[in-house]
Amino acid sequence: MIEVRGLGVTFPGTPAPVLRSVDLDVRPGEQVLVLAGSGAGKSTLLRVLAGIVPQVVDAEVTGVARVAGLDATTTPTADLAAHVGTLTQDPTDQLCLPTVLDEVAFALENRGVDPGLIGPAVHRTLASVGAAHLAGRRTAELSGGEGQRVALAAALVADPQVLLLDEPTALLDPAAARGVARAVRGAVGDGRATVMVEHRLDELGHLPARVLVLGPDGRVRADGPTERVLHDDARSLAGMGTWLPLSAELTAAGVGSLERLTVDPVPTSVPGVRVLSARGLSVRRGQRTVLDGVDLDVHAGRVTAVVGLNGSGKSSLLLALAGLLPAGGTVTGGSVGLVFQHPEHQFLARSVHDELAWGPHRARLPDVDERVSAGLDDYRLRGLEDRDPFRLSGGQQRRLSLGAMAVCGHDVLLADEPTFGQDRRTSAACADALRRLADEGRGVVLVTHDLRLVGEVADDVLLLRAGHPLALGPVDDVLADDALLSRAGLPLPAVLAASRTTGHPVRAVLRALRTATLPAPVRA
Amino acid sequence: MNRRRISLSELVLLAVLAVVSGFVYWALVQAWIALQIAMGPFGDLAQHVLIGGWMVAAPLALYIVRRPGVGIVVELAAALVEVVFLASPVGPMLLVVGLVQGAGAEAAFALTRYRRYDWGVFVLSGALAGLASTVLGMVRFGWLTQDWFAWRLGLQVASGILLCGIAAKVIGDALARTGVLDNTPLGRARRETTSPDTEPVPVA
Amino acid sequence: MTALGQALPHDSVLHRRNPTVKLAVFFVVSVVVLVPVDPWTPLALLVVAAPAVVHAGRIPWPTLGRAALLFGPFAFSLLAVNAVTRDGPVVAEVLGLEVTRTGLTVGVALALRTVLVGTLAVAFTLTTDGARLMTSLHQHARLGARPTFAVLAGYRVLEDLPGRWTTIRQAQSVRDPRHRRGTLPRDPGSLSRAAFALLVVALRQGERMAIAMETRGLGSGPRTVHRPVALDRRDAVFAALVLGVCLLVVLVTWRAGLLRTWSTV
Ligand SMILES: Nc1ncnc2c1ncn2[C@@H]1O[C@H](COP(=O)(O)OP(=O)(O)OP(=O)(O)O)[C@@H](O)[C@H]1O
Ligand SMILES: Nc1ncnc2c1ncn2[C@@H]1O[C@H](COP(=O)(O)OP(=O)(O)OP(=O)(O)O)[C@@H](O)[C@H]1O
Ligand SMILES: [Mg+2]
Ligand SMILES: [Mg+2]
């Protein structure tokens, strides 16, 4: 079904190829999971198979890529689509039509399917991904999770022989991610070849039978049965920064279970002065109250994590704390910086250097040059000073937006989903950066779907459900309370569940696991 | 000039340009209304100061996509969006306005057979767009039979040169620097002249 | 007002008309009203049109009125500028400017024309779903599949724009350490930086949407439409009726000696 021989891809203006001599055969009915670190070329591989690279996106491609018997590098993308269903990386940007029905029907209309057959097929496919209730909705009004399900239905509706999925759960809360993972599993039908990129392996529940691993140099590092590849190569996979399921991570750490791990105590952070204080905070957006009665104190030196399902009001809370949304209640305290979820929304200058200098300039700080220089080092942006911020990779953009906010010296730093879509290594680096800011004496508030990240950096946790605070307390207490978590609708990741049995504080366990699996500690 | 069929991504790019320029104009309409009121009986002249901004999508589209007709197409699409989705009080006449202004802006590029994209062409394009729009006003509002015709003409052409022609090149170059235009004729042309900023881009 | 490009959420005679026919009729009427520059013809048309669209489209008067307020300043400035810039018998002097009878007449005419076309525009958008119009243009006006869906993709970008605009302005404002709680900067520099970021983000979204449409087979050959837009006899009746009434009104003002054109003012 898929036959790739000696595939090489080089993007214009870049010296090194992204993919080098990649070979891949996928038979009908087979499912393959692609694993690699950030920027290793996973999406590029899928885009070659879908006929996008080099036909829509310029690149130099060598070797052979045949999909469903057609040459993917020359067959027009739209013609290849008769055999291939594609879900690209950013779900919100692939909904192109105003209503859910039109969106899902689109692929069938383009194939000239008899109009009478389209309606039933659309409803059937929506139901198969658990989105039957969305049939009457407009696409612009869908939440991230709902949108991702509709996009999946739109890719599946024409019953393609080949299915390409690029991080189908990236933006979802843990519960919705499991829902979509189930839908993907259910959709993997008879005779269809599937290639999938996914970071959240523990949420996936049940991994595809075969894994393809790409190395940082763009070559195939391993290809074979999932169990064998993950366990034979666990150490080197972990070293490359890819996410792994818990069992493979334990193998990489060289232990059979978390209890065997040597856990060094980590210092608990002592709360410093109170730098921000919110009382009875409530926010209305549109016609609805999306946040109600939240009390929160932020202390210097401590990281507070805010968690909850999609749409529970986390981002609204940060906006209100930063004074960007009209809110009921009071917020008092020092100056507040906010790092938004999409770095692109926050860039102001035409070079990395100017971007870092922007805040200090505005604040008329005396030592702008020193601050910029420190920012370049702390956030590993040396060598990129003259680059346009929009021209950075996703991970680099994240670091820049964090750095540009950090150099301003605010008393409080708020960060919205700072690690989404990042691999294990960059995500750990980001966690370190936040921890360091707190240790320097700032107050940090972090919004995330990744409970493991919470365990790794947070001191306190605020649990939100539908705009209401469910609990606020020390991280070890909140993560230990099953009843509470299930009321918030948040399933516990396997690694946190396992860490309970060790009897150590969760941060100490996660640190130990990280030291044992990620080679060198990386600075942001 | 190229004879290849216009690609879907180019068509969508034109639609996005049309929509965003329409929207940004709409967001700045407050400023226009304020200016109109502040200028009292001369309020009608406010539109001439800003007219260039209305037309910037045409030379910008030509700069990026570099094929005949896209200047007109993008202005038509912008008009369609304003009429159909934004309920413009001008009504379907806006389609004619878009056609005429787009044709004015495009004339300069047609004269160079879509081969040259230097400052001179952009200045000429803005001036011709301002001129075309003045001619249309003569038909719609009888400007010729009014006082101030010379003022109107002068303001329209000046605004066309500045806010339409020159602005289009400035915006186009800034956009190209960000990498969003790498897979367009503008991006490819810049790569050929090996500018220093064609480095890796975040993935689309 | 409803959201961008969406009809009022009820049914009416105007809602049911074919969107392409509606747009064409609307277009012809706006071209016809370019001819008269006397106040009476547009006034008479307005007196007929306003109750007609309210009735046939079941549009509440206050909704229509609120929408009309939006183009009030435009109409007023047309009136003001024409009043003081045309030759003719002077009837008054304001701020040292001569108001002429001809100027006043033409000014009122152009202002009424604006209100008339504005009213029709509002009636059109309040009874027409933008996406259905595009489907109809594709079906009935031979607009190609790729241009049709490019415009629809543009419409999706448009729907997201107001939200993105706010988000970008918020995101950029916190970058300024001196930013004050509860305010967003409104200086031209900040606004144009936000507009630039908006353009970049929208273009990137556009590129991804084009890819998404292509990977679902748009443009690979003949396509079908699963929810076609109807076009039937009632649409012909509608067109004949509207154009007939319009011509009748112009005929009446002409015979009554009230009609003026640019050549006769
Ligand atoms: N159009 C392009 N032009 C230039 N470079 C590109 C382009 N698209 C991708 N790249 C670069 O190619 C490399 C591989 O990108 P790709 O998106 O395939 O990685 P990935 O493994 O999917 O990463 P992620 O986990 O972040 O999604 C990156 O360094 C990226 O910056
Ligand atoms: N601009 C807006 N206008 C109206 N409602 C909004 C707006 N932005 C968000 N909402 C609604 O407010 C609620 C809370 O949104 P918010 O973005 O705070 O959620 P969140 O917890 O950050 O979700 P996610 O995990 O998906 O980012 C949601 O139901 C959302 O639909
Ligand atoms: Mg990717
Ligand atoms: Mg959020």
C-alpha cells in the first residue's frame, strides 16, 4: 500500500536534508506509529505520503514514494486524495467550511459521490468518532476537542485505503484525548494502512503493532514490532528526546518498576512574599459566566498549576489575572507578565534580538544589552539573533516568547500551555525554565493539560471544573485524591499512578525518572 | 508571466488577503468616522486621505502571486466578502468599485508585462489606482461638477501612491521575511536572489 | 446583528429565494439607482422598499434601524459636502461656505440613495447565508469549484478574525511592562503591529486550509453537491416583481417631472 525507497527531503535554504534514505513498506491492514524528537521530520514524512511535499510545499525530494500504486511526488495532491485520508498537525486550521455537515461531506462531494448516499455516510462517520451530536453545529463554534473529532471524521468519511494522522490529540485534555484515541482505534478498519504520529502514548491506551523511529539526522533508526523496538532501544529512544510509554521508560531507566528507582529528595520550595492575590474572581464571556468565585494567592518562589478540562476557564483565569479581561472580584499585587499559548500572537519585532530587547526598552531599564545577552544564553537562542521570530521552529518560538517575557522582570509570570506539541526533551527544558524563574523569586502560574508536567514543577494545584474552583492545594495532596480528580474529569497518567506506590513526593519520583532516562540536564 | 494554472493555495492566499484587508479596514473605520466628523463639512474628503488603504490588496497580491488578473481578482473577492459577509452599505456597487480600483492598480504591472517589481512600478500602480478611483467617483457622485475636484484628485493619487503602492511593497517584503510566503512566486524569487533570511521555517 | 455572514435564524419569503438571483436583482437595482440624482426617486423607492423587506424578510424594524445607523455618518457627510460644493442659487451660508439649492438637492439625493442601498444590503445579508450563496454561485453562476471554496476558506478566516484580533492585541499589550490593567493600546504603532501579526497568522492558516482542502480531493474532477440550493419558478417571479416595481417608480417620477440625472441638474 505504501512503498518508500531511499527517500530524501531537503527544504530550500537549509543545508542539511530533513529526511535521508528512508525506507518504509506498509501493507494493507497494517498500522505504524512514527516516533522521533521535535523537528526530526515526522510531519515531513507524512506530507510526502500525502503528496503535499514537494507539490504544494517546495522541497527537493529524492528516492521513491509510492502510495496506493501512485507516485506521491508527482501525482496531483487532489488525485492522490482518492486513496488517502489525511489529518494534518493543527486541527483547527483544517476545518475549512462553515458547518460540520459540509465539512464532513466535502471529501465525498469532491469524489463525485451520488448526493443521496452522502448524507447517510456523513452521519455514520460522525457517529463512529463519537461526534454524532455535533452534526448541527457550525465549525467556528467548536471547541478544540470537538474540532479534532470533526476533522478526523472528515478524513475518514471517504473510507480511504491509506490513513495518515499527525498528532490527532495534541490540543486535547486527557479525557478528550482518550476519546479521540478510541475513535482512531475504532476507525482502523479492514485492509486500511495507517501511519500515525503521536506524542501522548500513554493516553493512546493501545499502541499500533509496529513502530518506525526516525533519528535526529533524518534516518530510520528502528522499524519493527512495537514491543521489541521500544524495549530493545529504550535507552537510545529516551536519549533522542521522544516520549515513551511508561513501561519503555522504565526499561530505559534500567528498572522493572518505579519502586526500584533510587529517589533523591528534592528541596521543597518555601513560599516567599505574596506577589499576587485574587479574590472572588469571576469572568463573563459572551452570554456565559466562564469563571466564578476563584480565590488564588501567588507567592514568590512557588509554581501554581491550573488544570481542568477543555473549556473549564483556565485561559480566562490567566487573562483576568493579567488584567486583560473585565472581571468581577479583585486582583491586587505586583506586575504581571503572560506568555500566550500561540507564540506567534505575541511577537512584535522583526528579529530575535529586538524581540528580547522590546520589553526592557519599553520599561526604560538601564541594562538592556545585558538582559538581552542573558536571555539569548538562558533560552538557547544564540546564533539566531537576526532571525525573524516567525521563521523559528515551534520549539524555538516557545523559548523566545518565554524569554522575551522573562527578561522584563515581572513579579509574576503566567504561562498558558507552554509545552504543547513539544517532545520530552524540550518540554523538560521548559519545565526547568519555569522552575528557575520561581527560584529567582518570581511567582509563576502555569496552565497545562499535562499532569506529568504539573507533578514535575508545580508546588500548588488549582483544579477547575466548568469555571468553578474544585480544589486548591499542595501538588501531592491534589494528585493523590482520586475522588477529586474524577470529579474534575481528569484521568491520572500511568506514571503518576505508579509513582503513588513509591511513597515519595511526586516531584522527587519524576526527577529521578528523568535523571535516569534523559542524558544530560538541558537548559531551557 | 506564467501560464501554469493558478494553484489552490494561491487562490486561498488571495481570499485571505482580501478578507484581512477588508477586516483591518473595518477595524479602522472608527478612525475614519472620527476623522469625518472632525472635518465637519469637509468630512467627505476624509475618504480620499484613506482611499489608498482600501486598494492595497491589489498590488500586494500581484507582488506575491505575479500573474495577470490577480490584482482585479483580489479586489473583487474583497468586495464580495464585504457585500456578502459584512453587509457593506455600498451594496453590490462595491463589486464595480473593486473591479475598477483593481484594474487601476494592475495596469502598472501589466505595462511591465508582470516582470518588474521595483519601487517605480509600485508608485505608478498606486497613482493609477487613485486615478481610476477618482474617475469612478466622477460617475457615481458627480465629482466633476463639484468644487474641490482638483483636491479630490490630488488627495486620491497621493493616498494611492503612499497607502496603496508603497505600502504594498513594504508589507510584501516584511511578510516575505517571516517565511509565510516561501511557497509563493515572491518567496521563490527572493530565494533565487539568495537573500540571507531564507532559513528554516516553522512547519506550516 | 447576527454573526458575520449568517442569516437571521428564522424562515421567510426572502430567506427562501435563491441567493444568486437575490444578489443579481440587488445588483441591478443598485445600478439603476445610480441614474437619478433628485431626492424624489430614491425617496419613493425607499418608501416602497423598507416596508417590503421588513415584511418579506420578517426583519424586525429595530434591527433594520440599528443597521441603518451604521451608514448614517456616510450619508450625512455626502449631504454636507454636496450642499457646499456645487454651483447654483445660494440659499444659506454656513461657516463661511455657501450652501446652494442645487448642492442641497443633489446632497439629499445621494444621501437617500446611500440609505436605500444600505437598507437593501442589510436585508440581503440578514436573509442570506453566505455559505449557501457560494454554493449557489457554484451551482447556478458557474463559479469554479476552486474559487468557490477559496472564498469559503476566506470566510472561515474571517469568522476567526475578530477573536484573533483581540487575542493578538492582548498578547502584544502584555509585552509592554508599562501596560495598564484593563486597557489595550490604541496608538497607530500598536495597531499596525497587531495588524501585521494578524496578517501573518491568517496567511499561515490559509496555507494550511488550502492543503487540507487539496488532501480531500478538491479539484480532482467533477464533483457533486450534497445539499443543493433550489432554483425554481418562484425566483423568476420574485425577480420580475422587484425589477418591475423599481422601473415603475422611476417611470412615475419621470412622468411627474421630478426625475433628474447628472445631465439635467
Ligand atoms: N517548508 C519548510 N521549509 C523549510 N524548513 C522546513 C519546512 N517544513 C519543515 N521544515 C523543517 O524541517 C524539519 C522537520 O520538520 P517536521 O515538521 O517534519 O518535524 P516534526 O518531526 O514533525 O516535528 P514536530 O514534532 O515539532 O511536529 C524542522 O527543522 C523544520 O523546521
Ligand atoms: N471570546 C470568547 N467569547 C465567548 N466565549 C468564550 C470566548 N473565549 C472563550 N470562551 C468560552 O469560555 C469558556 C472558557 O474558555 P477558556 O479558553 O478559558 O478555557 P480553557 O480552560 O483555557 O480551555 P482549553 O483547555 O481548551 O484551552 C469556554 O467555554 C469557551 O467556549
Ligand atoms: Mg510535526
Ligand atoms: Mg486555554
